Amino acid sequence: MSGSDGPEPGLDRYRGPEYRRLLAAARRSLERTGGELTGRISVAEPDDAERKAIIGITGVHQPAGTRRMTVPLAELDAALSRATGLGLAGLLAGLGAPLRNRPAETARLADARAGLIAAAQDSPLTGSCPWYRTWLTDLNGDGTITRLANTGDTAALGQAIQVLEFLAARPADAPPIALPALAARITGDTKALNHGSPLATLVMRALALREGAARPAAAAQRRELWDLSSVIVDDLASRVLVLNLPARGDGLAEWLTGAARYGTPFQVTLQQLDAHPIRLAPARIFACENPAVLRRACAELGPACPPLLCAEGQPSTAFHKLVRLAVAAGSELAYHGDFDWPGVAITAKVLDRHGARPWRMTAADYLSGVRAGDTAVTLKGDPVPTPWEPGLHEAMRATGRAIYEETVADQLLADLSAGWF
């Protein structure tokens, strides 16, 4: 070995296959113990080249056919120091990746996890929101917090908590906020809450728990969850189906008035409500959950039908904005939904948020629908309260049947025909 060659020629000797298993075992041991040289490693069923290589390191002869050859790490380190000037750790680093200190990594990971959990538990949502506590428990239990700590992406959890705190603190009548604006407010990056980002995934999980919904799997479900927090993902996708609601103003008001003249349903988007301010006259307004009811009202009553809104499932931000405009103008709202647990949960929120009246949403109405129904649809999901009439909750639990609006549409059409309120 010439002096100008340095230690590399010495390293080359140990790149051979006869040293591969021995040095791999040494690496595993040092990484597992944080570099301790007090242990021993072994090679099982060594071939002749491996046997001679180990004899060359230890100076202890082992006959051919030896089943296992064991080497103290300290002896291996000393032999390699004499041969290369590097020692065991230096040789392993020279031949491959730097040695990992797994005990230290484990300790750092545990500290990072503990820090994330402690910071999350410091949020005021911990004390006020059961869904938030469930969210943290789930993140800890399924390894999400460990993964965030391990990848160093610790900011995502803190930003998710800031988003949730911001949404929880907003008044119910606060104007909607666009998703990019919310993202910029919390992170400085308008795209930080786009679907697929770690931050968006964390927030979606929390909002789903808050609403008692499954984790969203499609774009429409994600928009719905954001809508429930008055966060606008797409102001064209946020809409409400309207029948016979004339208005004053330009643009949208003209379209609504023209549609009402002919008894024609009209889809109103949030973008239209923002771009074309309308003025509504006081009226008795009905609202339903399923478009099948509005479709029948259009076909059977036409222009004679009183104003009817349809949420088409979970009410959107557009629905809430239009109802707020109507109520502010002095209108009265009556709401009907499905007699299943999601349906009565929606009803409770609409009644509470807008001071609406329940429309045929009593225990007697439910039981009448059960008797009139041709099929038995089993109630699914967790029961929810019906604060406007606790007896409805009890009747639904006792009967165990779901009754959808289509089943009771005859009664709803009769009410619309009579202008019931």
C-alpha cells in the first residue's frame, strides 16, 4: 500500500463477499446498541471463504465444517483498526451509509411525539370539543403523529389545529371564507389546504368527526364538509334548488322572477348570490331535503306552489345564504327532511341556525309514514337527538325504520297546495 493511496485500498479488501455477512451483522449490532462494542456477532454455516476471513481477523483457527463462528465486536474493532486505521465504525461508514444510532433516534422520536401531543392538548378545543379529543386519540393510535414526528413534518399538525380553532371561533352568521384565503391566513400558502396535502388530510379527518360523518372519499364529500364550516371550495358547486321565489334586483333576481312566473325550478349558485345581490319580499317559504319532492311540486302545482327550496342533501353555503336573506327580509321558513338519523340531524341544524319551524317532523308524522310505507328500511348510524320534539327520537329508536321524503310526499304536496304553516 503506497502512502498516497490512503486507506481506500485497505477498505477494498473488505468489500468481498467473504466479509459481507460478518460486517452486516456488525452493522446491525452497532446500530441497535448505539455503537457499543461489548457484544458478540456470529456467522452461521460459514462457507470456506468466510471461515478463512474470520480466522484472519481473530487469529483463532476453526476447522472446516464449523456450524457457527462467533467474533467479539471489540476484537473485530481492534483488528480493523490495525488493518485500516479506521476501526469497525469507520470501516462500515466507508463501505456504505453512515451508522445509525437507533436508541438515539428512538429517543428523539419519542420526544418529538410527546411535544406534538402536548402542543395539541394545549388547544382550548381539548376542553370544549369531544370530537377534537377523539381526533387526537385517533391520530395517536393509528401512527399518524409518529409518522409526522418521524418525517419532521411537525408543522402540519400545529397548522391543522390553528385551522380548527379558527373555524370553531367563527360566529354562525360570519360570511363564508374561500379555501385559499383560509389557507393563506393560517400558513401563508394559498394552496396549503388543497386536497392531498398533509394539512388538508388532517383537517378533513377532524371535520368529519365533528359532523359525525365518514372520512370523505370524493370531491363532493370534501366540499360538503367545508361547506358545513362556511368554507368555500367552489362557489359554482355550492348551490340550492329553488322553485317560485321571485326577487327584486338585476341579474339573478330577474332570473328567479322569470322562473317563478312559469313554475320552473332554478339552480342558484353561491357565485350568483355573491355577484348579483337580490332583495326578497316577506313570504312563507318551505324547504325540503330531496329534489323528488320539489320535482313533484313543480309538476303538480307549478306556479301555484308557494316558494320551495331544496337542499339536495346536506345544506350548502348557498342554501344557508339564501335562507339568511329570506329570514332577514321577514320570511318564515318551514323545513322537512328525511326521517333517518342524518336527516333529523340536518333538520336540527337548520331549525337552530335559521329559527325555522319543523314541517311535518313530529313523532305522529313519522309513525304515519311508517304505516304508509311499503318497504322496511332499517335505520342506520348513531341516534341523534330531536330537540324540537324528543318524542320523535324515541319513536324512531323504538321503530327502527327510516322514512324518506318520497314516502310522505303526498302529505307534503297537500301542505304546499294549502299553503300550510
